Amino acid sequence: MTVIIDTGCANLASVRFAFERLGAPALVSADATTILSAERVILPGVGSAQAAMVQLAERNLLSVLPKIEQPMLGICLGMQLLGESSQEGNTRLPGLLPFTTERLEVGQRPLPHMGWNTLEPVDHPLFAGINKGDYVYFVHSYGVAEGNLTLATTEYGQRFSAAVGRGNVMGVQFHPERSGAVGARILKNFLEFPA
């Protein structure tokens, strides 16, 4: 069973429906035992890093996240929550992966970065069957710089990580649940990622 961590964020239902469309029902839960016994875990998120950390603390989940050993995928803000800190409100994060999140420097372009952008993935199981130039849907104002954790990049005023990962922990800055067939393939790849 795939468990979607109940972060109190608005995209919980759409993420659950995306897995149901793949024939893989997912359970939304904030229960530590349920999360830690899941086959796979999704960390969703929309909104601000500060508000998400409050929600995680209220649900007693901050001590649970470091214990997750099965494949875990952070989505949008959920990807940023995998890092160590965010410029958004100077927020300390759980630190599952060694990166920081910073406000995008986009020149005259509007923020948030909202809409369809192309991916440039590396060779990684999460992006099996995904090609350079495939489009996915983004909504965000903060991002993660390219680095040795980067699994895919995109560009909006600057290049940045569209996905990061190491070992069992992965994150995508975009919304696969809103990214059509490409997003569905990425979620399917996650379901097939070796546990």
C-alpha cells in the first residue's frame, strides 16, 4: 500500500486520485505506524514551508520522516521539505537530503512560476520512459539549485532542479498528478521503484 502523508495540504485528494487512476489505491494518513509500515510513501505539499512545518509538528510527524526507509517521493513543497532549510521564512526543515531551498531569481518574469515547463532528466528509474523536452506542470516561487542530488532540471529565468533524490528519498518540484500522461508515467515509475 502507498501511504500519502496527511500534511493538511490542499493537493491530498488529487494525488490520491492520480494513484487510483493507475490502479494503485493510496491511503491518506498521519498515523506513524501506518506510514512506517507502508510499501511506499508520498510527502505532498502546497503553500509555504513555514505553514507546512507547523502542520507536520502538530501531527507529530517530524520525528517520523527520518525513520522512513521505504521509497519516498516528495511532491512540490513536499520536495522542498526533504531539505535542510528554506529561505521562505528562514525555515528549518527535516534535513533528509542536504540541500537548501531559495527564492527563484527570474528577472522580469512573474512569480510564482506557474504552468508547463520542459524536463531534462538524468538516467534514473524515476524517469524511465521520460524524454528531454517532455512537459510537466509547476506552481512555485522557491526552488533547489542544481547539484549532485539533481535528477532532472528545468528553466524559468534560471536553471534549477525539477527533481532531486538519493537512495530511497526522491522529490519532484512539479505536480505529477496534474501533468497528464508524463506525470502518470513518473508516478508509475515510483510505484515500480525497488523497495
